Amino acid sequence: MSLATSRLDSDWLSLVDWLSRLTKNGTAGGLALATYQGPLTDPGVPAAPAVPPAPKTAARAAAEEALLDAAERLLAGAGYAAVTTRRLAEEAGVNHGLVHYYFGSNENLLVRALERFTERLIARQRELYAAEAPFAEKWRTAMRYLVGEDVSYQKIWLELQALAWNNADIAERLARVNAEWRAVLAEAFDEPRRQLGIELPLEALVSLVMTFNLGIIVERLGGIETGHRELLDWIDRWISR
């Protein structure tokens, strides 16, 4: 028997003896294991290599996409309060056990749906702002998205914002989504800010645009559009001057 093997056997015997004595004294085995401070592996023996995760099958990838699509539709069409595990599964056409098996929780699935939706829209916006066109035209297109085409995304975003107020993990992930949008706007407005003579620092201008968009979104989702068209027209004329 090698010295390394003898040392490892001795450590395990010490652990077994320690647990045995604690058990006799009425201490739960789980507590004993949690508080044991001795070595569990032989420092002279290399650790086994980590086993890489199995590749995702086509069936799993399809089921995950179906669940994410279902989450988008339900959040936008019915709201978070109406989303249950079974309803998600029914909408996606999969077994309800796959929701938690693949995503861990309904909330994780819903946030991942927002993150995926964000990826699509950010790619679209970056393509828009990178195009060879006057900034005024890009602004008009962005405003058309804001007041018309992106309503489903806006509903999902705000549904999860409310959920994040009392969930630190979700709040952290939504903050990263917010930061991605800010980065897109910072890239888009850096040069136009100088061309238009806007004296605000870039970060402040981005915050102004973000909060302007949010105000428009919240009012329009509540059925309020008073003054919006006039405001957008005035900004369009100012940018185009």
C-alpha cells in the first residue's frame, strides 16, 4: 500500500469515526457532515478531470425554443399573472415537466425570453444606426418601432420590470438588458450629438432618450397618446433642421 493511499484511508476512517461518535450523541448525520473540517481527498492524488456537459440534442433545442416563443406570446398577450407552468407547456405543445427541467423555474424562462427578444431587437437597431442614411431618417424609423412595431416587447419588458422590484436576481439580469440598450444608444448618438450641437454629455443624453422612450411606452400602453404626435413631430423638425 502506498503512503498516499494510507493517508487517504486514514482520513476517511477519521471521518467515519467522528460521524459515528456524533451520531451516538444524537447529532444528525447531515449536520455532522456539514461541519466536518478534515480532508476528504488525498492532496497527493490529482483530481479527476471535469466532465463536459452533454451536447444539446435537436429535440431539446426545439422544445426550448417552443417554450421561449410561448413565453413571449403569453407575457405580451396575457401578462405575468396569467402565466403558469401548465399554460406555458400547453402553449408550447410540450410536457409541463420540461419547463423546470430545462429552465429551472417559470421566472428564469420568462427572463430568458426577454433576453432573447432583446438580442433580436438590438441586432436590428445596430443595423439601423449603421446604415448610410441621414440621422433624421434613422430617428423616424426608431420612433416608428417605438409607437407601433415593438409593443409586444414593451409589454414583456414592463411585466418583468415589475417582477424585478422584489427579486434581486431578476433585477440584476434586467439591469444588464438596460445596459445593452444604453450601449446601442451611446453608439448611435455619439456623432449626431456633435453634429446637432447638443451640449449634454453623451451619458446624460442617453439617459434622456431612455426615459423619454419609457414615458411614451407607459402612457401608450395605458391608452394615453395626448400630445405624443405633436412632440414627435417637433423633435423630427428639430433634428432635421
